[in-house]
Amino acid sequence: MAILQPQIPLSLYPHHFHLPLHSPTAAPFLCTPFKTPRKPLNLTCSSKGQDQDYLIDAPVSAGDGFSFSGGKYSDGPSPSDEWFKQGKIVKAHPVSGSGDKAKDPIFGLKMGAASQASNDLFRWFCVESGNADNPTVILIHGFPSQAYSYRKVLPTLSKNYHAIAFDWLGFGFSDKPQPRYGFDYTMDEFVASLESLINEIATEKVSLVVQGYFSPIAVKYASNLQGKLNDLILLNPPLTATHANLPSALSIFSNFLLGEIFCQDPLRASDKTLTSSGPYKMKEDDAMVYRRPYLTSGSAGFALNVISKAMKKDLKAYVEETRKTLLDENWKVKTTVCWGQRDRWLSYDGVEDFLKNSKHKLIELPMAGHHVQEDCGEELGGIISGILGRRS
């Protein structure tokens, strides 16, 4: 079956909704938690009938209505399906709140199955590559993106390392809890949830690779647990005072009402945010993966809206804390910054001087933009291997 492109009538506003007329026909997935340390993430997803409250993916008929199509491109296979097959689900970080079913923030209506989080521990989508007996490196995507952005890095790292990429809560195939229903997407919550996930997937020391606006989260985590890390590699992180302001392509999602509307636009939420930050030219097969969360459910858009607001509020403090941490003489984690010189969001001015003062290593990538792993994934994989290899 040919893959169909999303058809978005001009008369259909993003916040329009409909109620499903019948139950989902696709069986949901239940996932068992990761238990065996230093082994492959041998979690399996199994169908348990139609009385469950979660769909990792859904046909058009199962959409909750807070997206343009309420479902995916077609009922045939897609690049998103193929990517999902490569991953596993890990349960980590307790769900807080009353346990009530999530409602949309606009009308207060109960949202569909795909918008409901787990009722005990959050479900994280992880892709694992390489031998689990090798040193572990965890790849952390930026804002907004997915683990899929590391698809060209994983094969290179898997030769000598145990590499794991994951979707943050609110992105990709991970849980997308609605605010006030288990997770509010504050930066402090992201730090705590990152610690929970890493404790679940790695019992020994790890190396972290983190990109963009989620870099301060990883630095905060590392500052609390320096003994857990071998190396920290930051890809175009916010490091200067000017970096504490979100670019217009992201800050628009934090606007009152307008943000809720634009967050439901798959083209604006995925395509424009990725391609406006540098030279990245998105192929249609890749676009289908990035758009899928926004087409299947409104939960991804509402999460993006709340994360944008939290970033706009807290980013300045977190960037300043990152600077102090990396300049602190007690900082013992070997740190490298890889900088794509064609970044349209974060200026290079001041970065080189800061890294000289902090005595951390700088690697420049002239042809890459903000999303380094998209622009030169294979090259980045080699660079990461070289950095980690020097420690070995």
C-alpha cells in the first residue's frame, strides 16, 4: 500500500476535535520492565485485548481527535513502524497525581487512549545497539526531537559500545502524560526522571551524549552523580546568556492559546522546528517518523506546549547553573563540546572563550547545524567513539 501524505484542509483548525464513534480496532501493547542489568533490554510488547488504556500506535479510527487526522498516514507499514520494531519499552520513574484520566487543557474533555499514561511507572521507548558487555553510552535527544535522530550514530557506536537512545517523556513513542495527570514537564522533573531511567538501564558507569536544550538537564544530573559518569559529550548546548532565550520557532509554542493551536500542527511542531535550526534537509520518510506522534494523538502537542512554557521560564537559571558547574574546579567529569557551526538557533559567539576558561575540549563541525546528529550522523558516531576510546 502506498504511503499517503497528510491532507490538511484549510478550513480545519488544529483545535477542532471529534469523538471516536467506535472502539479502537488495534490491540494495545503492554510492556514488562527491564530487570536484568548489563543485558540487552529484553522487554517484549504483547497484546492483551482491547480493555487496556494505552495504544503505542493507533489506526485513524482510534485517534483522540486532537490532531488533524486523528491517526496515522495509512493502515499500511511506514518508516515509523519499522523504527518502533527496533526498540523496547522500559518502565521508570513513578507516576504521580491522583490517577484520574487525562483531560485536554482547552475543553476539559477526557482524552483518548493514546493520551493516557501508565498508572504506575512511565513507559520510555528505548533503542539499544551493540554488545551489553561493552561500556554503555546513552544518547539523549534535544528539544524537540526523538531518539530517531541518532539512527545514523547507533551503527557506528555499536561496534565497540553498548549504545542506548531513548525518547524523553512527551516525545516519540514514550508516555506523554498531560500536565496535572502525573508529570508537569518542569526541568527539575526531567532531571529526576532521567536519573530513574538511567538507574533502570545501566547499573555501572555510563557516558552521556546530549544535544541542544536538554543539555542543562544532563549537566544537572551529572553534577549530582559525578561518580556515575565516565564522559559527558554536549552537542550544541546552551552555554551563554544569549542562549537562554528560546528561538521564535520554539517560543511560539508557549504563547497563550496560539501555542495550544500550533502545537497540534504536525508540520510546524516537527518539520519546521527541525529544519529551521540549521542546514538539515528532511526526507519524507524521516518526516513521517517525526510527525507520527502529532498525528496519532493530541497528547504530543499538549506536552510540547507545556515543555515550551517550562523552558521559557526556567532555561535562564539552568543555563547559568550549567556555566557555573562546568567552571567549578570540583567538576571531575571529562567533558567535550561538539559544535555545529551552522546552528541558526544558538550563536557561536562566546562559546570558544567559555570552553577555554573551563578547559573542556571543543570539537567544531563546520557543516553541521543545531541538530548535529542529523547533519553528520556517521561522522559524529566516529567522533564519539574516538572520545570514548581515548579513555579506554
